[in-house]
Amino acid sequence: GAVVSQHPSWVICKSGTSVKIECRSLDFQATTMFWYRQFPKQSLMLMATSNEGSKATYEQGVEKDKFLINHASLTLSTLTVTSAHPEDSSFYICSATTQGGETQYFGPGTRLLVL
Amino acid sequence: AQRVTQPEKLLSVFKGAPVELKCNYSYSGSPELFWYVQYSRQRLQLLLRHISRESIKGFTADLNKGETSFHLKKPFAQEEDSAMYYCAPQGEETSGSRLTFGEGTQLTVNP
């Protein structure tokens, strides 16, 4: 149980375009989802916390207009990288947790390459 | 400020040797503490958390509040233990299940 999927697993796009990444909890309802960014050989950096039906809470230094997060249902959160630039190239990982739950269940990640 | 330190980026041991991955934290309140592991080409997954006081895959971790440490230990390392290990304190009262990840320690167990 507690499986989280991400789609796509990798994406290549041109600079200036927008890219949407989906995060789904497959067998449980996720009241909270988290979006992380991981650079090569570095740790996970939390970008934002997303609660179902409410606005996401962004970490300091993360542009909310650049990284749009929508958590419209208890099983789906999306991250849209708007007007992507090469410096946005990274590995994006989501995780999900149930209400009151302590354990985060992680997705496999999405590798984004902006040309 | 919330901070977690894993002083060793790389750790290499031989099979059968004891291994200790260090973690020190600076956190307000009484955080929950977790160890997450990422095996090659796999997603991040929970290894253990201090509140459950359990041993997973032979690993244990003791919370030392005096030293603010949560070191991960295993008496006899196995080759399949080779992975990236992250120490992660969890949230203050206002931040729910928010995790802060350390820089990680890449453990290599040599045959």
C-alpha cells in the first residue's frame, strides 16, 4: 500500500514553455502533498506544501508564480513549471501523507530538462 | 533555525563491519526524527523513525536529546545496504509533517 506515482518520469522541453508534472496517491487519500527539488548529488529541497482544496504554502525563495501547484483532489496534485528556463532543469519529487500521518510516501521523481 | 547535519557525505566500509551514519540536528521543540533511504534507481523510502524504536534491516537509531543526535547504526553491514541515507527531522507544531532533509550520506559496503 501507500504508493505514489508521478507522471511523466522524464520530460524535455524548450525554453519558455510550460511543463506540468502530476503526482498521484494510488491507494490512499493524501490530504497533504509535498513538492521537492533535487539537484545532482544534493539533498532534497522542499519547494512547497500542498493541502487539498487550499492554496499551497511555498518555501522561502520559491516563486509561486513560477511553480504553480494545484491540489484539486485527495489523490492528485500538479506542479506546473511556467516559462521554463535551463536553470529549472532538475529532478522534481513529490510525496504524500494522510491526515495526521507522519510518514511521507515518495513518488519516483520526474526529471526535467529544459533546452 | 531548523538545521540537520550529516557530516559524512561518503562512507565506505567492508561487508560485515559495523557502520554508523551520523546525524545531528538543531531544532526547536521536540521533533520527530526519521531516517530515509534511497537505493540505486529507486525512490526514497522510510527506513525507520525514532518514535517506533524498531530495528529495520538490522539498523537502529537512538535519539540522544542531550547531544541532539540521531545516529544510524548497524553492527554488520551488508552489500545490499549500499545506498544514500538521509536523516530528516519532522516539523514543529505549526508545520505539521514537514520534513527537513540532511545532505545525505552515501554508504558503500564493499565485498
